[in-house]
Amino acid sequence: LGAGPVDNIISDRKENGPYKTIFEFARRVNLRSVNRKAFESLAYAGSFDAFGNYHRAQFFKEENNGRSFLETIIRYGATYQENLNSSQFSMFGEASGVEIPEPAAPVCDEWNSLYKLNREKEVVGIFISGHPLDDFRLELDAFCNGTVEMLTNLEENAKKDLTIGCVITEVEHRVSTKGDPFGTVVIEDYSNSFKLFLWRENYLKFKHLLHPSMFIALKGSIDIPPRRAQLEFIVNSIELLQDIREQKTNLLQLRLPARALEQKLISDLNKLFLDNEGGCPITFVVYDALEKIEVKMPSKIIKIDVNNKVIAGLDEMGIEY
């Protein structure tokens, strides 16, 4: 988004106040400056999220006329501005014709988190509204003991065995001057980004997992490889991050303070469990911090699917797990 559209939007907002809807925005801005490309960049970046009524995918949904909803909004704004400046409006600024109706938004599914955030990063350069790894917080907390930042400080973390949850952002498949295949992979998490080199057998073994936007768990150690003189992160295995929860989650333990055991909480938990039945058993740990007492109570009946809806529900209730 260039300086011209930005200056026009800021100038209009200072003079006429904040925009209340996407349609008011289209009616007020200079559409020669704030053109379709500018509208698209603003939508991808989440600038229209504040209006609240629409999600980003709707702006790009193609309608029956072959135009996207965003193009329809721009045409609406252009028509309004043309009429405003035409003879259809009196010298007092009041319309003599029928007011232009605001177009209805198409119905469509929201973009998944990764697609939305990647489009956001394309136009802004960074993730703003979230991070692609947000959906894997449980895997990172429960099964990963390292971060990408640690790979930038090899001396401080020498001899450590690490499991790092990350997303692949760039991949290059290459061949050395000797004809050996190898790959470079840029990985990223909340802490930093880092370029890894995978050679020969390691590269061929994990090549099928090396694609941009893949969520992976890297297992390895920081050590000096044979016939080398410096510390490196030696990759031992690569797994899909989404597989770890299902493969390794054999118990969900919930910690509840005794004073919080009220009927509403119990009812909310029961509904959450019934809505997400699965194969993972649950153990309740009820504790009294003042008396320094805790009691473990494994459930013989309840088994759930530990999905993101369950995690979000537990977080909303303030339950430690």
C-alpha cells in the first residue's frame, strides 16, 4: 500500500471522523487513489476487521456476476460519489433520487488461520492478528522443549537434545557441485527464524515433509558432527506437528482449585466433554493451596477428543491442564 492511499485515508479520517462501516469507507475515500489493489491489501491485512460484520474471505468471494464482493463495494462507492457530484443532488446537498442501497455480502466459509495469516504477512511483512502456530499451542507446551531462538545461540545450548515446533516458511531443493542433493529450510516460531541445511541421507529421508507452510516438530541435538569442527543442530527426525497430539497424548490432566468447584463450572465441563467425545482419558486433580492438599481422581467414564475447541474451552474457564 503506497503513501498516496494512506495519506488520503488519514486526511479524510482527520477531517470527517472515523469510518463506521466498509460502505462509508467506500463512499468517502478518493477511489482514484484508494483503488482496487489498495482495497485488497487493506482486506488482506485485516484493516476492515474492525467493522465487525464481515470476515476476510467474504471480500474475495466471487458473486454470480463474476465480481468479488470487494469489487462490488468499490463500484457502490464510485456510483455514490458520481451521484453526489451530479445534477441529481440539489444545491443543499440533498439527494433528489433514490438512495443507493448497500450491497449484501455473500455467504462463505472463513479462511483457515494459516491462509489468512499468510495473506496478512504478504502485504504487511509480519503476522499481526496471530501466528500460524497458535493452533498448536498444546503441542508446543506439552511436547517441545526448544525454540528456534536456541539455534541462533549454539554455544549456550551445546549438548542439548531439543524438540522444536515450528512452521516452514521457505524451502530450496538443491544439488551440490559433487552432485549430492541437499536442501535449505527456513523455519520460524514465536521466537525467531533460522535457516537449516539438510544433507544427503537426512535430506532424502525428510524431503517429502519439506514444503512451505508445513508445521513440523524437529528433533535433534546441538553438537559437533563427525569430521566437522563447529557446533551444529543435528536433525535426527522430523514429524508433522499435527500428528504429535494424537500419537502422544495418552492422558489429559485437569487441575482445579477446590474453591472453584461450583455447579456452573461442573455443568460447563460436562457439556464440553459431551460435545467432544473421543479416546483420551481424563484425570482431575483437585487441590487446596492453603492446606497444601491435592487429590487425584481419574475418570473411568469420560474420554474426550483433545482438539482446539476443548483447549479453548478450558482456557475460557480458567482451568489449568
